[in-house]
Amino acid sequence: MAGIWIGATFGMVLADGVAIGVGALLHTRLPERFLRALAGVLFLMFGLWILFDSALGLRWVAVAVTATVAVAAIGLVIIRRPRKPPAVSGPQSRLESMPESPRARLAIPG
């Protein structure tokens, strides 16, 4: 009996260590706002799955609801992504393409 308890405890500590390491790595590479939103969506999906599948015994409803939440979350990410202005290639006018004279740089009149 003690072996089972020790093995289960060791497995949980190992899983927690991996989760902490992955979380720290993700935190250095992704914005905190995104990680919080991802955690919230995952929490919602797991909660809905447990509600519909385990509590109510409606597996197909659980699949449909969690898939809908996942698709909605992906859609929101795509819609709310900041758009970059179109890139400008080359000078806009002939004046911009002309090199600046030394007099103009020093602001010498005449």
C-alpha cells in the first residue's frame, strides 16, 4: 500500500514539475494576456466537458459544446489580431528620393 502512495506522489510531483517548466517557458515567449485568456478558455472547456459528459451523461453534447467554445476562441483571436498597415515600398515622391545637400543639413541660407 505504501508503494502505491509513494508512486502516486512521485508521479504528481513529476507532472507538476513539467507543468511549471512549460509554463515558465511559455511565459517568456508569449504575452501574459494571451496566457490568461488561454487558461480561461481551457478551464471553461474542461468544465463544460465534465458537466455534460460526466454529470449529465451527454457525451455528444459535450463534444459539440467544447468544440464550439474552441472554434469561438480561435475566431476571436483571429478577429482581434492587430492589423499591420500596408508596407510602403520605395519613396513616395521625387523629393524624398533626392539626397539632402550639405547646405540643407546645416541650415545655411542661400
